[in-house]
Amino acid sequence: MSKDYYKTLGVDKSAPAEEIKKAYRKMAHEYHPDKATGNEAKFKEINEAYQVLKDADKRTKYDQYGTSF
């Protein structure tokens, strides 16, 4: 089963880059491992999703092929 990066960040597939960045920053702050309530695994998942969706080329490939690009 492939990961849904849009679902991970809680944004729609048509979300603009600024909305993706805003969602990432909010979630990264919430799940950061240095916080008392942090969750390192969730933080890594959020970061992985953002690394793909913030880059226009990677995002296009992800939209076409999923996580297997």
C-alpha cells in the first residue's frame, strides 16, 4: 500500500504550494521529537511528504506514479 502524502499533511491534492508549506510547518511543530509530546515516526512521515510535495518536479512525478517514482 502506497503512502498518501496529501493525506499525511491534511491537504487536498489541488492545494497550492503555500498551503502545503503552512500545513507542514503546523504539523512539524506539533510532532517535533524535541517536544514533550513529540512523535519521531510521525515527524519523519510528515517530513518525507513535504520533501516530495514542495518540489514541483517531484510532486508531478508523485501525482503520476505514486511513491514508486
